[in-house]
Amino acid sequence: MCVADVFTAVTENRPYRKGTGRNETLPILQNMARSGALDDNVVGVLTENYDEIDRMRSDAQEISASEYSDFVRQKTGAGRPPSRI
């Protein structure tokens, strides 16, 4: 879980910064594994499957953002024509 958490934290786009790419992400994870902060075996599996895992993470982030926008529109009535009174 820790590796997934760090991976997601650094690769996801955030309001205050763009997510990191492969060349920035892997050294962060590998340095944390070398220092004992993350499990080296799990980081190795992520490294071997980086593209697939990152694609799944990116797809999930896009779906969540879309669902959140839909939810906000529903709750606020944004995008609906004004009601006639």
C-alpha cells in the first residue's frame, strides 16, 4: 500500500502541480526503497509494470474527475436552464 500511495501521490496531477512522469517517478521510488522507506520487491514489480500501472492510474483519475464533475453539476444544477416560476 505504501508504494501505491507514493506512486499515486507523485504521478497524479494536483491543483498545485502537474504529476511526474516515469523519469522523475522511478528514481523517487527507488531511492525510498534503498533507504528502507519502501519495500524494494514491490518497487521492482511496479518498475517492471510501470506503463500498465500508470495507464490504469491515469484512467481511474480521469473517471473520478468526470464523476465528480457530474456530481457537482447534479447538486448545483449547473448546466440546467433556469426554472420558470
